[in-house]
Amino acid sequence: MNALPSASASDPAQHAALPAHLARGWFARLIRTPSGLIGSVLTLAILLMAAAARWVFPEDPLAMVAEPFLRPLADPALPLGSDMLGRDILAGIFHGARASLAIAATATLIAVVLGVGGGLLGGYFGGWLDRAITRVTVFFQTVPPFLFALAIVAIVQPSVATISLAIGLTSWPSLARLVRAESLRLRHSEMVHASVALGASDLRIIWRDVLPNAMTPVLVSTSLLVANAILTESALAFLGLGDANVASWGNMVGAGREVLRTDWYIATLPGIAILIAVLALNLLGDGLAAALDPHSSH
Amino acid sequence: MNRLMLALRGALQLIGVALGIATINFFLLRLAPGDAVQVIAGESGSASPEYIAALRAQFGLDQPLWVQFCKYILKLAQFDLGYSFRQGTSVANLILARLPATLLLMGTAVALAALLGGLLGTLAAYRAGRWPDLLISCLALFCFAIPVFWIGLVFVVIFSVWLDWLPVGGMYSVSAGLSGWALAVDIGRHLILPAATLALFYMAIYTRLMRATLIEIRRKDFVRTAVSRGVRPVRLFRVHILRNAALPFVTMLGVQIGSLIGGAVVVETVFSWPGLGRLAFDALIQRDFNVLLGILLCSSILVVLVNWIVDALYRLLDPRVRTA
Amino acid sequence: MVRDDCGRNDRRCQSPVTCLRGFNALRVSNVSAFAFHTPSWLARSAFAALFAAGLSAALPVHAATPKSGGTLTVIAQPEPVILTAALSTSSPTATFSTNVFDGLIEYDNDFNLKPGLAEKWSLSADGKTLTLNLRHGVNWHDGKPFTAGDVKWTLENVWKKYHPRNQALFANADKVDTPDDHTVIIHFTKPSLAVLSSLNSNGAQVLPRHLYEGTDILNNPYNNKPIGTGPFKFKEWNRGSHLVLERNPEYWDKGKPYLDRVVYRVIPDGGARTAALEKGEVQYASLSPLPARDAQRLSQLPNIRLQTKGYEWLSPWLFLSVNVERPHLKDVRVRQALYHAIDREAYRKVVWFGYGKSAISPVVSTLTQFHDATVPQYAFDVKKAEALLDEAGATRGANGERFRITIDYLPYGDEFRRSAEFLKQAFKRVGVEADVRNQDTPSYTRRIYGDRDYDITVQWYSGFADPQVGVTREYQSDSIGKNIPFSNGPGYRNAEVDKLVAQAQGSGDQAERVKLFKALQQQVQKDLPSLPLLELQFFTVEASDLNDTVSGVDQVYGSFKNFWYTDPSKH
């Protein structure tokens, strides 16, 4: 899937280093924009939901606790009804937040580590390292990312670990390109020249000068990567490649797909959860981009 | 002469990329447990050792791996993508048979999305901060966040079953036996829902891209200068803004065309559209590696070619790149 | 709730109209209320007369003569790989090819054999000689005559070499005589009574010798553009989209088929299939093409009918294969405990929406000749399960867990996945923690039959009309670990059972074979390497203006030659 472009232009030159006095107070700016505010609130709500899941619904969400196909609001104990095996849908959504977010977070972590690492190394050192890393990113680019994730998951057993790995492995190239462009630019900046003149080691330069300033596009991309991971995971589950041992939103939608016509709520309610989560993360990304944008009028 | 050398270098690069990808994919796919014979034996519901051995021999899977690899590379050198024993036809035939369907679907969806997205994005940019912008931005966000398969199913239920305006799936009405103009119309009717489903998602991307780009550009100094000089809006848009906005737009277009092959697996599944994405997915499940390798190879070549074209367009649109 | 022969507790069955449409009242395997030769339409209208008072206006009045014309659109899911069942036993191939190829023998609705390409057949007293008298005046679709030579050639070069089931069935056929063009005499070294159960179009498909002899049979192009003698001729195959068959005007069964064309459409998505059937774009789909819930909803519509007959020949049963070489599972008490822990009735109702019947033996109850109802029973009893587990030494640990196992399920549909999830909960109740594993077909078959790297798996086999053909493979020891899909998954080795199977295979006395198979059931239900859960009930979704859609117990793999529309001009 394509990453949604952030609210600022995709030209990396625009993500200039944030002047120090603007770096402070970015959070305040974030919540002052409507998208940033709504995004943060919603994201927080979902995180809370995931954290509280074990506490609010201590029982196994996959346990068959009621008769199947119970309509929402028909039974006060099960406010969102039950699915085709008699499992509580609300419990599923709460626990699903845990699973889906865990998968998305792990995948994003993998993507960020690989992407930032690869981009930094390639952009800063240049030469054969850069060429090698570029070749690798080009290879990953040539395979349609969803198909690639599909292939990895289908070949290895679908489980939380393999799904995260597959999604992470297929989303790092775009981030790497971004970071590479950033580090290429920063390498020739005065700040780095000064550090080199002072005799700082490469590692120190990367760590203190290049990395913090390259993080801006990374931060913005992160929330989008998480959103993308959630969508990819649900698509994989739809195609039958989800982990059957956890209650994840994708699994629930996939299971409810068969009975969409007669019991629409089984697939729709988790679908709405996915929608809200992705929406929240995108809004957060927008807000971050605006807050960290050096051209903002403050 | 310089151009010729460039072209030659480019061609060599392409061959290098293709070979590299073919090699990597060949060995990566072999990591998958089971093979095509296992699948067929499994689907048959019963099998005997002799039957399995006979199939293995027929498929050429009983030879050592490096022999199979050499044979594959040799065939590639002769532009032969191999044979699919499962489908009983050459891989090239299979891909060519499904290519028009894929092109039609993706082409329509991307064109629709680019057009609509561009328009909406422009509108949103020019009314930035006011309610049309808010509306369009919300719409774009929504369209991006909705799971594609879910909205596809909903479309089928609403337009196909409840309203009975459009057919349920497939590419054309087989039993009707239409041809000529009637067939084109029939295909068109079948195309509407899948293309719309895909287009919604892409449109969100283009809308936001256009909006962000335009806002960025309008803030730039040279635009402000032009405005202060009294350049009229239409000329301003055409001469100054459009060319600059085109760059990221073209980049995104390039990325999407690159993912043409195999990019619409989910939509093709929901609407039973006989495209290459679904073919790749089926080939994966059936361990029909020749087909999968063929599709991946075509996809990679397409991406490289598109990258070239985008680079060329860049040079055309942005003189600074030429001198860089 | 009314419970009828459908085997479903369903308010739909309360209405004589909807129940009548299922024609289940006619499924009387024990009591034959209607003579063998009564045309099914007559039987049905007789039954309808009995219910005259309760009939609504919607019940179609069957005309005496079938009408010709119309195109039938059918769902082909998944798409077949090869178009002749002589070389493949997969269902998509079976449902397609039996319209192009005839069988030597056909079935009626009571497991009785009817003439097909063979007008007469006889088995010698010692069971070692099978004589087939073939029909005269039958031609292949390309005009060449169908002769005994075709049968002989196919038996010797195709069935014995490539067909998975027939390799075993005809293994002892050492000589085939064709004294004239229409007589085939097959000599067996040892009696093979099971052969008679597999001479229909799916079991023994005859290929045209003049197109196959001397060629590379597996790569022969006619595998994908088949030439048969059947009611329909192959027209085209647009891969990934559709297949087309056209009426054979020179068919030997005069007047048939009634349909002009048959179009098979490939529709991968279940929801799309439902929509297509609902809108009438597709008029026929067999082997439970839809989620049962959708099927229930569709059956309420006036233009759609749900059919459960026509699958009896398959005798399918769903079971748990338990890997008897695993630490805890090697103890029979543990296996018994797991069996006691499963509420089969609840399982049937929740996962299969009430379709099917709880199974007590691998031989299903509809196969009345061979089924043994006196096998050891394992009723749903959680306390007993816990007691057995404690007795076997698998006591609960500190966290309440006795031991952990994995459940793999056949990756063929959501029902198997839900079965695994259901079992996970059932086992959890008695302290056995289960992890459900998901994988695709080649990984699955390799894991279960090759590497044997599994604990428990959910799957189903077709038992067919003779246990030797479909049931014994789960228990015979010669296929263990050889990576032969759908053979002995548990790794069960019992010399007694092997002996019983061998004896039944070579016996010429049907009564003796029945005794042997009953003894087999007693033994395997005592040893429990495999836990039968459900006698599967498939259903067909049909347009209600389609008539005569069930001609035999093997209709699922039978032809459409008897189908006709009430009003062909609408199709």
C-alpha cells in the first residue's frame, strides 16, 4: 500500500532542521491544531483501551460465552453482541486493540530501525555502502509491498511475530529513502563540517548532529506507518492469513465477512474500530507535521 | 553518441536488475514448504506415491535445485518465462491473458483517482482553512482509512444486490455471448464497482498530495512575487504553480503505475476480477513458482522502466535537475 | 422444533413447502417406498398429492414432459486444474468432467446401479471376473465410435498407472479381454468386490484411446479440452474466468440433455457467490458453495431452493487425527478423554449450523450395509474426561494447565478454522491448552503426512460407497510418513487392523466383507487414533425453476443431463 503523503510536501528539502527555539513547545502547537488535537485524543483513547483490556475483560476474548449471533444491545452483558461462535464482540475489540496495536507497533519498530539505520548509513557514508543499500531498497521496491507481505506470511506460519516481521520488512524502503535524502543533505551542512573540523568521530556526528535533525520526517512517517500496518494486518486476515490464537481486529473482520449479509455487525464493528484507529493516527501524523513544520507562522 | 552510451548502460542495468531479482526470488521462493505437486495431491483428496512421482517428473521438480535454476536462467535468456504445469500453458500466455484486465482496472482506477484527486486537492488548497477544505480533507482521510475489502463488499451489497444496478463480479457476462460495442458496454458495467473501490483509496492520496503541494508552493517567494506583480490567477496557476506541483504528482503516479502488477489483490478477490494480482496470490498458494517468478519479474522490469520515465519527466519539468 | 430427515432443527422444516423442496422425505435408504424404476418426478408429485391441502401457490406443478432449452450457469470453485477425472480425484474436476464423460454404470437414489455406457454387467461367482456389455451406437464427441478397446486401454494405461484410487482398486486386474467391440472381460487375480462401487463417471472415466495412445498422457492437450461421450461437449476454457459446455446433439440417451449450454463461472469470493445466486446470475452451485448462514437466508427466497440429496455416495466424515506418537497423546486414555470433552451436538449446531449428523464411526450411518452402530460410544462427559486425564497421569499444574498441544486444521474453509477454535475452547475446559495453527495447503499436507510434526488436526475424508475405497486409508499402516496426502495421519499401527483390511480387500464374499469391516470399526473405535466427529452434510443451492436435479446418490459428481427449466425461455 502506498504511504499517505504527509500534509507538507514530499520534497525532503522542506523538512529542514528545526531551529532549536521552535523544537520546544511542539507539543503545545500539536494540540492547538484541530487535527492534532483530535488525533492525539483518539490515539490516547485507543491506547487506553488496549492497556485496560485485561483489566476490563479479564476472560479470554476467544472464549465462547454466549449463544451465537446475539444482536448488539439484546443482552446487557454483551453490549455489542456475539459472533458466530458466541464470543463477546466488545471484549474482542478491546483485546483486538492490544493485538492490532502490538503487531502494528512491532512492525513499525522494525521498519524504523531498518529504515533509519539504512538511510543514515547510506546517506552519510556514501560510496559502496550507499550503493549497496540503494540496490536493496530498489529490490524491495520492485515487489508490490502487499504481495511481498502476503508471500512472507503465507510461506511461514501466520503468527503475530511473522505478520509483524512481514509488514516491517515491506515498509522500511520508503522510510530509508527519506532518511537517506535527509542525511545526504545534512552531511554537507555547516554543523557537520564544524564537528568534523573539531575531530568528532563519525558515530558521534551521526548520533548528535545528523540523527536528531533527520528525525522530523521520521516522526511524521511513524504514525502513518502504524496506520498502514493496521490496514495491512486486517487485509492479511481478510485473505485468511491471520493468527488464529489472538483476537485481532483483522481476524474479526475476516471471520465476519462470511456472514456480512445476515449479521453485518460482526464484521462492521471491528471495521469501524480499524477505521477510527487509522483515522486517529493519520490525524496525529498531520498534526505532528504541522507542529514540526519550520514554516509554521509562529 | 553520448545518448547511445546512456541507453546501452540503461539496458545493461535493466538486464542486471532482472537477473538479480530472478535469482533472489527463485531461491527465496524455494524456502516455502511443499511444492506444486504437494498442492495438487492435496487438492485431489487422495494420492498414491506413483501418482506423485509421475507428477514430480512431469513438473521437473525431481531434479536437484541448481539444475532447475540453470534451466530457468537459460530459458530467461531466450525470453521464455517458463511453463506452468498446473495451468497447462506457458507463463507468458497466462500473464498476457490477464494483463488487459489488470491494465483496465488499474488504469481506470488510477486515472480516475488522479483526475478527481487533483481537482479536489486543488479546490481544497485554494479554499484552505475554510469549510470546503475541511470537507474534502475529511473525505480524503476517510477514504484512506476505510479497509478496501470492507468497502468493496459494502458496494456489492448496495449496488449489486439491493439496487440491482450493477453486476456482482467477473469481467463480463459470459452466458450472454456479446461482442463488439455491446461487449464493451458490458465490460464497462462490470468495471465500475471494482475501479471505484480502488479509486477511492488512491483518490485520497492524490487529494492530499495535491493540496499539500499547492499550499507549499503558494507560500513560496516566487509565487508571492508573481502575485505582487499582478499576474492573473489562471496564468499564475498554469505557468508557475502547475509545473512545480507536477513533480511530486508525477512521482506518486510513477509509484502507483509501478505497483500496477499485483497491487490490487484484495479488490480482485472481492470482485472476482481476473487480474494479475489474484493470479500471483493463487500461484503463491499453489506453489506455482514459474508463474509467480514471471509476475515478479514483469513487475520489477516495469518499476525500473517507470523510474526511468519519471526521471526523464523530472528533467523535462525541472531544469534545475538537468544541471544537477 | 420439528426435526425431519434433513437432520436440521430448523423452523424451515416446519413448512411442507420448503421441506418438500429438500425432498428429504424421499431419502429412505432403509425403506424403499418407491420402486427402483419410478421416475423421480412421479414420486415427487405423488408425495405432493398427499400434501395437497397444505400446498401454497408457490409450489411449482411439474409438467410431465421436460422442456428443452436454456443455459445453466454453475459455480466452479475452486477452478479445476485438469478437466478429466481419469487423472485427478479433485472435486472441481469431478463436478465438471462428468458432464463430458459418461460412466460405465450410473446410480439411482437408492444406491442401486443403473446402466450407463455398460448395458449389462456381471460378476462371476468367485468374484474374479467382471464382464461388461457395452452399449452400441455410442460415439465420442469427435465422431469416432466408443468401443471396448477404449475401456481396455484406459484401464491398463491410465487407471492402473495414474488414478490414485483406481490404482488400488484395479491392482489385481491382470488381464482384460475384448472378444468384440462391445464386450469387456476383466480378470482379477484376487476378487475385488469394491470395484463395483466405483464404476460411475467419477470413479472410472474412460478416455478416448485414439487421442491418447502413444502420447505423453499427463501432458496430453486433450486433458484441457476433453473429448468424451457425455451429454455435453467442451467448448472453451477462459482461465480464471469461465468454462463453457454445449449440448451434445448426438447423445446416446435420446432427447437428453435438455439444456443447451452450461457455463461454469469462477467466483473466488464467498460473498460474491451469494450475491450471484441471489440475483439469479448463477442457477446451480454444489458442495456447500456458501457459508451456511447465507444459504439459510437464501433458502427463504422464492426463487431459490436448498438441496441436500445427491451426496450420499461420498459418505464423508469429519474427524480429528491424533498423532499417536506424541508424548501425552500416545496414551489411549488421553485420547478417550479428549473425545469425551467434545460436545458433538453443540459442535454440529454452532460450527456447522446444524448440518450433518454426529458421527460415532468412520463409516457413516447412511452406508447402512457397512455401518456398525454398536461401536464403543464416547458421550460428552467433562467429568469423565477429567478423571481419565488424571488417571493417565496428566494432572493439572499450578496454573490449571495439564499439557499444551497444537491444532492444525484443513485450510479449505472457515468451518475448519472455526472447528479448531471450538475445540480449543472444549479442550481448555478440561485443562488442555491448545494453540491453533494456520497454514496453506502444501505446508499443511507436508506437515501432517510428511514431517508428521503435529499433535491434532481437523479434517474430513470421503468414505465412498465401500469402506475399502475411502475409510481404510486412515488406518492402514503402509502409508505412514511417506508424504502421501490424506492417508494415515495418526501414524496408527495395528497388525490386526491391517490384516482385516487385507482380508476384506481380497474376499469374494460380500457378507464376509461386511463382517470384517464391522470388526474394523469396533477395533479402531476402541483404539481411537482418529476421533470421528461429524457425518458431513453438503448442500446444493439451486434455482427453484430447475427440475430433476437429483438423479442419483452421486449427483454431486454426476451430470446435468436430466436437468430442465420450467420455462427455458427465461434462461
